[in-house]
Amino acid sequence: MANIKSSIKRIRITEAKTLRNKMVKSTVKTSIRKFEENLAAGNIDEARKLYPSVTRAIDKAAAKGVMHPNTAARNKSRLALKMNRAAAQ
């Protein structure tokens, strides 16, 4: 444990930020999982309804710095590809 006041405060701040980041990551992963489960089950209409909320969650994570903007763009692009390929079949 740190002895210096400023380092004690930094530890508290880091723990709070870590919890916040975990919450955001978990929300994104859950929304992606629901989207992909609907695609796998063949519920393309339901997946189309979920896609805007999934992209919104990804964009929010990128805006908060939890996810790199390029990673967010790549994830959104891959999800759109999956949806379009499933719809084409």
C-alpha cells in the first residue's frame, strides 16, 4: 500500500475508472452477443433492429476512451458484413 497521499488518491481513482471501463466493455460485449445470437438463429429482422443499438454502444465506448476508435469502426464494419451476408442467404 502506498504511503503518499497523492498515490493513495491515484489508486482510488484508478480503481473507479477500471470499474467504469469494465461496465462499458461488458455492455458492449452483451449487445454484440445478443446481435450475433439472433443472426445465428436466423432472426435477421430482429438483428436489424438490434444493429443500431449495438453500434451506438460501440460508439459510446470509443467516445469514452474504453475502445480505440479504429477498433470500434472495425467491429461495426464486421457486424454489418455478418448481417448483410446472413440477409443475402
